Amino acid sequence: MNKQQLFQHIQKKQSFLCVGLDSDLKKIPDHLLENDDPLYAFNKAIIDATAPYCVAYKPNVAFYEALGDKGWMTFEKTVAYIRQRYPDQFIIADAKRGDIGNTGEMYARFYFNDMKVDAVTVSPYMGEDSVKPFLLYPQHHVVLLALTSNKGAQDFQLTEDCNGERLFEKVLRISQTWASDEQMMYVVGATQGHLFEDVRKIVPHHFLLVPGIGAQGGSLEEVCKYGMNSLCGLLVNSSRAILYADSSEDFADAAHDEAKKLQLQMADMLTKYLNK
Amino acid sequence: MNKQQLFQHIQKKQSFLCVGLDSDLKKIPDHLLENDDPLYAFNKAIIDATAPYCVAYKPNVAFYEALGDKGWMTFEKTVAYIRQRYPDQFIIADAKRGDIGNTGEMYARFYFNDMKVDAVTVSPYMGEDSVKPFLLYPQHHVVLLALTSNKGAQDFQLTEDCNGERLFEKVLRISQTWASDEQMMYVVGATQGHLFEDVRKIVPHHFLLVPGIGAQGGSLEEVCKYGMNSLCGLLVNSSRAILYADSSEDFADAAHDEAKKLQLQMADMLTKYLNK
């Protein structure tokens, strides 16, 4: 899926919601634990309930990896389910990988060729040759960590060099020389508020994956005010607020309602800030 | 295993060799492909051949993850095999993970509780709260990426702030406040040569995991001259040079010889630089 197609889906659905599949055996409703693959049953129900209101899904790889070989089967089945039932959804493996040469190639081949996700989150710390293997797949996307939503983002990402350029700004600037805005996207946390202005000075045309609204305290309005561009350019993620809106047998209805609520807010934001 | 025990093994074996298990179906000898689990058969043979000459194994997670659920079973069996047969070996999962809060906790629990490795490599980009979940296991170790061996290390890791402190130096300095040198180790690439002097000014007592000798061109002598401390403080990794020393049925003998050759060089280095 290219940027233009993603934007068309955003316009059609009036939503730029990404549902994060941080699916945790300890948090899903008890009655699902009777299934052969409880997480898959949970994911299917969440996906069916939310698909009309979102344009992307982001399975968080850690939650599947933590279950060993069974977890990977759940991951693969979940991606295949989305692909088959909802082919217009953009799928991001939130893996935060990043390694050099042949190691990076292994990761890229696995996620893009085998798992068939559209995009993978990648850490920039090891530099160009740790990101390049993922860019060898022109139909796929790298979502590079730039300015994350957590408190630890302050430890290194905001460090200024002698010219006053902060590390996240350098990551944005330098990584643009590795691929175009068709292939590269960035993680920018909703909690960073007005720093979206600084991000957009460097990457006006890129899509940004934005975690951190809801539980983490980021403001959707602020993200849109400072971050939206002429193709929307935002995929705003919500995980726990949707997945665990209700812990009873009605969990899917509650997830539906939560996703719809966010979609309606996003429709307002598109009216207010798109092309402004 | 604590630092002192690791040092005792180094003294006993006169080796600080870490064998990197970057085991690749495309590179292992053809005759092994007839096995039910060819990579496990390969790993067992490599481990049996090299165990007398090394003190650590470092399975590179990408190579197992790339095979999906089957790969994870191979990973788990490999770690269990080392644990059972060679309990004095230090096992590092080279995963380069790093994620916040509950996600980081999932990774930490999986690698330390379930997979039972001694240490995991972690990326520092997201800061303290992405590393802390791994530090909740006091008997286990974080090997934090500081100054890697690849060309891309130049892109961000060498960026100087206004006080002339480079990013890798800041990572070393700040991360020391998160845990002691009993729990924290660092990745420093052998290709960085004399920069080991700068690393040791900040972390004189920590163990360093050193990739990049052999195929990548780093010098063992230089690493030892600038990097060795009173507990050795080095785990020097070799992967391809050992694993793929020979592609015939004699691959294990060739791996044995290659590991022994490195061990002899390391014994010389210990004589020359330990307590100097």
C-alpha cells in the first residue's frame, strides 16, 4: 500500500486510527481462555469489531514472542486474518528491530516476505546499515523510531549537538537520505505535544505513527494541530483503551464503541485541520 | 552467573571467547538438511566442538525468529542443550530489544524466565524505562548497545553534544546510574580500535561484549591493549569464522580448530595485558 492509497482509506473512513494489538493472556476476558488459541480468538473479535473505524493494525511483537513458538503462530494467523478479511488495512509489526547486514536481512525477509506485513518499526541507534536491509523491499515501509512517547525519550533523543540539533532531529534529517517519504515513516509520541511542529519542519510529507494518546496522556487535538499534513500524515495508535475497554463477554462491543468514539473525534480533526 | 564467576571461567579456560550462533540454513553443510531440525543438529555439533575453548554462547535471535515458530523451538532447545551439557557457559540472547513498560516486561520475562538466558542485548535509544524492565532480574544481565562495530555506528553514536560528549559516551555514563557493573555490560565493536580507551575511562569495571573481529576487520590485540581490565572485562565474539570454517562433513572439526586458535591467541593476550 502506498501513501496515496493510505490517504484514500483515511478519507473514506474519516479515520486515521491504528489499533494496537497488544494482546495479553492476562488481560483478555476469562471465557476466551477455553479456546485452543485464546489470543487469536480475542484478536479476531477485536478486529471484526473495530475494522470499520480504523485504517491500520499494529500487532506488538513482544506480546506474541513472549509466548514462544505458539505466540508466533498466533501472530502469523492474526496477520493472515486481517489480510484476508480486511485487505484495505495497513499492518505494522511493532518490533523495534535493528541489526546489521545479514542479521537485518533475516528480519526484513521474515516480516515482509513471510509474515507479509506492510511495515516494521525499526530503531535508528545502529545507523544506516541497520535500516537499509528493510528498505530493499520497495512496496514495504520502515517506521523509524524518532521521538518516542515514553519518559526515557528525554535521556538521549533530546540531546543537543553543538549546532543545537537534537538527536531525534538528526535521525529525521539523516534518515531522509536513505529512502523517500513513500518508504519511510516515523514514530513520534503523542506526549511530545508542540514538538510535532519541530518534527514537521524536517519531515513535512512523511506519515507519522503516533502512540501515546489515552493511557499515556497525549492529546489528539494537539497532535493534529501540529502534526497533520495535506495527506493527513498521521496514524494515531490506541491499544489498551480499545482492547481492554471491558473485561466481560461484551468486550468486543466495548472495543467497537471505543474505536467508533475515536473515529468520530478523528473525523472532526480531519474537518478542522486537513488542508488548513 | 556473576562477574567473578565469569572471570573464574575465563582464567580456567584461558579464553574470553564468545561463540556467536548465527546459524543459517543456507550456510550449514548440506548433509545436515536431512535432520528433522537441521539448525539444532548444527548447533549441537558446533557447541560440542567449541565448548572447551569458549566461555559464552550468543545465539543471534534474528536467525531463529526468521524461521517462525519452528525457529523459536530451535532457539529454546539450543539454550537448553548448553544449560544442560555445559552449565558453566554464559548465554547471551542477541536480540537488541528495547521497548517501554509492559512491552519491555514481556521481553524480559520471556528471555530470562522462560528461555533462561543469562543476558540480553538491548538498544538504548528509548532510554531508561526501556531498559529497566530487564534490570528487574538481579541474577541476569543487560548488554546495552553503546558503540557498535558497523559503519552506521558513525551516523548517530559519535554525535558530539555541546560539551564534546559523544552519544555513546552519554549512553555509557547515564546508564551506569540504572544498575551496577554486576548487571550491566556493553556492546563495543572491535572495529572501534583506540576508542576502547575512551570507553574504559567511563566504564573501567564493566564487561564488554565485543563483536567485529575476523570478518569485520577488528584487531584482537588492539581490543585487549585498550579494553582489558583486572577481571579481563571482555567477551570477544566470533560467529561466521567459526561456524562456517568448513562447509563439508568436517565442519565441526574445522570449528573446533578455529575456536582453539582463537583461545590460544586469547591466552597470550591474558598473559600480556591482564593486570598490566
